[in-house]
Amino acid sequence: MDKKAMRRDQLAALMAISQLEYEQKCHGIEQRLFQSHGWKNSDVIAVTISKPPEVNTWNIIKRGWEEGKKVCVPKCKPSTRELTFYELSSFTALEKVYYDLFEPIPSLTNTVHNETIQTVIVPGLAFTEKGYRLGFGGGYYDRFLSGYKGRTMSLAFSEQLVKSLPVESFDQPVDEIITESALIQCG
């Protein structure tokens, strides 16, 4: 199956999760994340602003603020398919831009240098236990991760775990995957 068909099927599987089950699974993932080494030992965390049917990251951002962490969110640069991370300290510093995603407003936020980010929470549609992921198709995170030296993790519903994915030379695996029922050390 090609990546485009896999993305379509994976989105359909995620859309089939009921609202109540979605809320419960997100809660379980959040609790497991907050107990993880990656969360507890990072003062600077990068995370995307989620939109359904992805694992909800809004509460994760709020928890980061409550714990005094520097929370960074990405802005896409379509011309080069690169990500730049900005510190987010208020949801009012976001705007809807590219792919209907919420992104930081550069004039209201400060750029964060990649080497200061201790943990990056990497989005995706499907994941293998070796940490490879099926992204949304832009290649933004693979480009970013190719030069990133910190910790990487992904948040996923158990429905997003798959036996295999087509892996290409530029694909960058994550170190950990957190689901509602497990913390998977990849590699």
C-alpha cells in the first residue's frame, strides 16, 4: 500500500474513534507523558498545536505552562518545507495559516534555537515500534529531525501502531512513542 492510501486509511480509523473514547485515550496519553523521563527532565519542549483527530496537545501545552516549562510550537515555511519554533506563552499568539493549522504569530512570539529544545513531540498518523512514522506528507519533521540532537517522542492512540511502514532513506525515527496503554522505547 502506498503512503497516500495509508494516510487515507489511517485518518478514517482515527475518525471512527467516538468522542468519549477519544477523550479517555487523550487523558491516558497525557498522564503517561507527564510521568515520562522526557517530560520530567525537559525544561524546553516543542509540540505542534493539534487538530482532530490527532491526540489533543492543548492540555499538554497548558500543563507545560503550569510547570514553568518553555513550550515551543512550529511555524511552517512552505517554500523550503522547514520548521521554525517559537516560544508560546498565550494561545492568543496563534493564527490559522498553513493547512488550516494554528501557528505562532512571529511578531508576538520569540524564535527558539533548535539546540535549546530538549524534547520534541513529533506528530504523525501511524507508527512502528521501531519509531518510524507516517507523517502528513510534507516532510517538515524529517527535515528538522535530520539535524536535531535532542530527545524525540510521539503521542499516538493504539490504533496508530502498525506492523510496518514504507521507510525511506530520509525518514527519521523517534526515540519513544506514548500511547494510552504503553510507553514504547524505540530503536
